[in-house]
Amino acid sequence: MFYYLLKYVLLGPLLRLVFRPRIEGLDHVPSSGAAIIAGNHLSFADHFLMPAILKRRITFLAKAEYFTGPGVKGRLTAFFFRSAGQIPVDRSGKEAGQAAIREGLGVLRKGELLGIYPEGTRSHDGRLYKGKVGVAVMALQAGVPVVPCAMIGTFEAQPPGRVIPRIRPIAIRFGEPLDFSRYAGMEHEKAVLRAITDEIMYAVLSLSEQEYVDEYAAVVKAEQAAAGAEKERRFPRLPLS
């Protein structure tokens, strides 16, 4: 019930007013039955903008950190995400990927829409990164279509680190559903999973027109963080006075 209160009364109208989203290809989203919406991930606002414009309810797999933050802010964030029907997924450890797949399949088997960011994390620089194959596994095991989606302008509106978004128009584009039934029963073939994932990411890229990086975003982030830490160690900042 709180999901629909947020969508139609509390948050949805505010998001439409602030971002004035231009929607393209909404008719590509199935009006019934299970499907995966696979999109790029540029901003914290993405979690709320897509549900606000879709006619159907969509459930996202959200990182567990959103549900475990400390203090009043952490509790409010956890309450908000749970009330919005989002599912926490622990992204650490060897079983993290399998846990996400199990949760996602549970949503799809109920005939619902599942939202996935194949990159696995938000883009830190606005570019589109290599997708992880979990989306392909779920598409094959559940036998559902994948609808590519591109968020455009949300990085400029609310880049990483910015709490209050800038007021500016954005666009949300949906592409034609991708059917992978020709690969039925091949969800354990690594080459097939990679091919499916790359096809999904290419469809997202065609919609978003971002620069593409053939590396995992999390790996690039870690490398840049390590390089920054090494630079700080070698050339520490001197006090101003």
C-alpha cells in the first residue's frame, strides 16, 4: 500500500515536477507478465524515477547498505526502501551473486517486473560499463524478455556525492524487448551468458548514447581509489598554516 502512496501521492508527483521526465518507448514494457527491465545506472534518483513513470509496479534489487545504515538517516532510508518494495542484496562474499539471482527469480516467478542494473553499481563518471552476467542467468532460467532502458540526464542532475538534485529535465527511453528463448537450457554456458549480457548492454548503449568502457565499473572504481590512496601516501597534503 505504501508503494502506491509514494508513487501517486507523496513522491511520484514531486519527481515529475522536478525532473519533468520525457518518456520514450513506454509501450515496449509488457502490460502483464514477468519481464526484466535492464538499464544503466547513473544516479541515486534512478531508483525512484523509473517506478514513478511506469504503469506497473517494479521491484529492484538494491544493495544491502541501503538497509543497514546507522542512525536516524539509516533507519529512514531502510524504511523507505522496504516500503517501496525493494529487496536488499548483499554484494559481498562468494554467494552474493547467487543470492541476487534467487531473489530476482522469486520476483519473476510471481509474474512481476524486475529492475536490474547489469553494471552492478552506479557509474562514477557517466560512462556505461561492462555488464555482469546475472541478468542473462535470470532471463534464461525464468524464460522472460529483457527490456533495455536508458536513463538520460540523471547523472548531471544528481552525480555521485550530490545530495540535493539539480532541477533539470531528464529522459527515460525503453527499447524493444529482447527475446533470448533461442538459448533456452544454456544458462550454464559461460560464452552464451556473456553473449546475452553484451547484447543487452549494446541495446542500452544504443538508447543512452554513452561512452562505453569494456571493464567492470567496480574494478575501475577500486583501481582509481587505490591510485588516489597511493598518490596521497607519496605526496601528503601539507597543512595550510
